[in-house]
Amino acid sequence: MAVDEALADRVRELLAPRDSLSERRMFGGIGFMVGGNMAVGVIEQDVIVRLDAADAQLALAEPGVREFDFTGRAMKGWIYVGPEATTEDRDLASWVEAGADYATSLPPK
């Protein structure tokens, strides 16, 4: 799987002001960690967002959002956000901030 490096750079820029930011290769893409907790990631042209399970369920009603089923089973609290929902900077920022805010709410690792 190839990572959309331009999309990854956009995510990096949005997360740059956050403390305790790190990156890790995962799921065949790039995972962005805040405080050691997965916040968002990029796989091919999709953004992976980690949210509270209830918020993730609600997000599935949004255009371009689908279950994160990387292993063949949906993972609670994780969603894919397709490129049609991240083209505009404000839309991408909204998803990245949601994932980063959730990661920040968790105990640091």
C-alpha cells in the first residue's frame, strides 16, 4: 500500500502544534500518535480517525466515512474517512482535530 504523502504532510501540518506528537508505520500506512495514543493515520488516500465508539458510530452517517475494517472486522472507535471528505482543508482539519482531541483525552503512554 502506498501512502499519499501529500495527505500525510497536510495531517502533519495540522498536528504540528500538538505536544507529544510522534509517527509510526502501521496498517501499511502512517499512524500519528498524540501522547503515545493513536489519533489519526493515513493509508493510501484515506484518513483513519480514532474516536470514542459512540462518536465513531455517529460519524458513519457522514459522507465519505466508513467502518475501519482493516482486519476484516470493524474496529470500534475507528473510521476511514475517504478523500472526498478531506479535500477541503477545513474538512480535513475537523477530522484530524477530532482524532487528536480523543487521543489527548486518554492517559498518556
